[in-house]
Amino acid sequence: MNVHLFQTSSPRLASGMILDAPLDYDDFILQFGDETEARAELVLFGGRPLLVVGGYMTMDGTVVDECRWTVSEVTVRGDRRMLRLGQPLE
């Protein structure tokens, strides 16, 4: 089984962050800078992209609950897409 990854150098997501994601998959593993991982899924909500990230625990033991992030921009480069995160939804 191939593992398809989003990758970020930070241990947490933040508004304005750009994520490098595979173009052909909407369901993948988000790998954080501290080497922890969470499942992520890119979905359409009301016609707009939304990133749903499952809960996870950082390497320092902080528990991060599931969160839904708006996506303010999507740019395609070859077989990758860059997602700029907007605001998290509560």
C-alpha cells in the first residue's frame, strides 16, 4: 500500500500555512515537523475546499483534537497541489 503524504515542518497547523499535498488523492496522512502524523481529508463543503484533520498527539504529549480548516487557495504544480490554510472552523 502506498502512503500519500501532506508534509509540514511545523508540529501544528496555522492559518496562512501552505501544505504540499499529492494531487491525485483527497485522503492521506499529514506528517508534522515533529514526525507525528494525523489522517487528513480534503472535502468540498458548500462548493469550497475544506481540510479535515483527525486528532493526534504531538511528540511533547500535547493532544490536538480533530479540526476542520478552510482552504483559501489551491495551486497545482505538476503532480502536487499547494493548499493555503484559511481559518479553522469551530
